[in-house]
Amino acid sequence: MNMTQYRSVGLAEKISNNFIESKSVPLVPLTLPIIVVAVYFHWLSMKMFKHA
């Protein structure tokens, strides 16, 4: 086994490589629209509760 082919990898690089290879990458851009929809439905339910 040739040990020269291995190199030192920093913690930040390990985390970023693991994040990029994972399936959670699409979740990051989708959080903002999901929060907007959740706030809208919360507002709508409070509006309906006020008139009930």
C-alpha cells in the first residue's frame, strides 16, 4: 500500500465534502419558501379563528 497517495484533510473540508455528497443539499434552498408558506398558513388560521 502506497502511503503517498493519502493526504491530510481538515475538519472543514470533511464537513463540506460530507454535506455536498449527502442528500440534504436541496433542503437548504427550500427552507425559505417553506417558512414563508408556514407563516402564511399560520396567519390564515389566526384570521379564521378571529372570525369564528
